[in-house]
Amino acid sequence: MYSKCGSLSRALEVFYSIKLEDRTLVSYNATIQALSMHGHGADALRLFDEMPTWIEPDEVTYIAVLCGCNHAGLVDDGRRVFNAMRVPPNVKHYGTIVDLLGRAGRLAEACDTVMSMPFPADIVLWQTLLGAAKMHGDVELAELAATKLAELGSNVDGDYVLLSNVYASKSRWADVDQVRDTMRSNDVRKVPGFSYTEIDGIMHKFINGDKEHPRWQEIYRALDDIRSRISELGYVPETDNVLHDIGEEEKQYALCYHSEKLAIAFGLIATPPGETLRVIKNLRICGDCHVVAKLISKAYGRVIIIRDRARFHQFEDGQCSCRDYW
């Protein structure tokens, strides 16, 4: 519970308060998973290696520790754990290894792993490869994964968005338009990005460019102050994250009002100085928002915890727990 609410330290306190002889597989699994989700892959791996011999790891244990290796970029350690599994690996274990290799840029190995599995790849595995292709700008792999997803009957917005983003990163705008036309013809709509933050027991939701919040004008003024302060720390907008065929100034404007930035700005004006800010994001945090959150944590002396679609990011004094690998 503590780790899922963003408090890893409390989760660890509970675990280490349990006597060694009283710890169970469930407590080890939960703690390894907590460390993994918060970006402490090396610690998750260490705890896995230190499990008592009388506790036998199960499928969940291996998923948890492989996720830790994945989020920390520990490719060799992940392969070691996978190859030494004492239970038959299932599609989720393979998926984690494919994601690990893909994030590390070892796309050929990731693809070979999918092709050599003892069972057919499912939709999630091909989506994982598509995500890796987007991350590293591999058009050929992206097109292969998109084709396989179509053959499997997948018709979700994320597939189209990832393929479109790969094309956009290469300025192939005609292909981007074709993907969008296909989305429209298949009646697929892109899920908008949104973020939540809880203040005094009330949940506040923000979407990109939101002006629906009753305090939106204060929030926008806070964003102006944020931009001023972080510019003094060397902030330059990462407009490469705006994958649209628009001008540089328009790209900078689009970046300013991402939902997580709005949630953080609201948190700054709605909570006492020094209080930890917690934000939940439905999609993966973009590179520019990640940089901005780091700089806000330094400029305002705040701890900011953002849980995106895949993991937790804890920003403190200009650094992130993910060590810029996510």
C-alpha cells in the first residue's frame, strides 16, 4: 500500500521491521516490486539475491526482479535472472526481457527474442517492440510491429500513436497523415493525457492546456513563475518532444501546458512550502516534463513524486530516482 502511494521509505520500514524468520514469499515479492517500480533496480536485484533458501521464488518474484532490471537498464543482470529461472517463463517474463532489451537499444536482440519464443507473441509483446522502435526511431521495426498488431486484431489508439510518432520523428508527415486517416476510418480516438493531484482530500484533474479548473488563472501565473525560475537554472524547452508539423514557437507553447505541469503548478500554490507533491499521470511522462520536474524540485525545494503509466519518478534537488533512464 505504501509503495503504491509513492512512499517507498515507509514500505521498506514495514518490510525490515519483520524478523527474517517471519518474512514470507508475499512480503519479498511486494518489496522487490516496490523497489523496482520506484527505480531502485539494483536494490531489488540485491534483495532477490538475498532471499533465504527456504523461500522459493515464484512467477511473481521473477516478474518483479526483471522489472527492476528493466527500469534500471541492468541488461546483463536481467538476462542472468531470466536464464536461471526455476519456473517455466511465461509470456510476461518474455515481455519484460523484450522491454529490457528494447529500452537499452538492443532492438535486434529484442526482436530475435520474440521470434524465438516457444509460443506465439501476443499483442502486448508486439506493442512492447513498437514502443522500443518509437524510443529509438526505428521505422522498419515500427512498421513490422504495427503490421503484426493489425494481424492480431489490435485496434487501440496507442498502436497508431506510436507508429505516427516514429514517422513524425523522421519528419515523414505524409505517413503521419496516413496513420491519422486510418485512425479516423477505424473510428479510433486518441486518449488524451491527463494528470491527477490530491489536495486536502480532494482530487484535481488536469488535461493538456486545461482552463476548466476554478483557479486556472493562478495556475497559469504559477507556470510563468516556474518558467522564469527554471530558465535561470539553464532550462531549454525540449521541442523534439512535440511531434507535430508546427513552428518552434508553437512547439514551445504546446510544451508549457502539459497536464503534469499544470498539476505541479497547482500543487505549488495550494500547499505549504516544502510539502511533497504527488501526481498521477495516465500516460508516460514526456522528456520535457521530466526535465522541468527535476528543475522545479531544485528551484522550489520540493519533493515531487509522479506516477506515470509504467513507474514512479521521485524528483528531489534536481535529480530523479530513475536516473534519467525510463
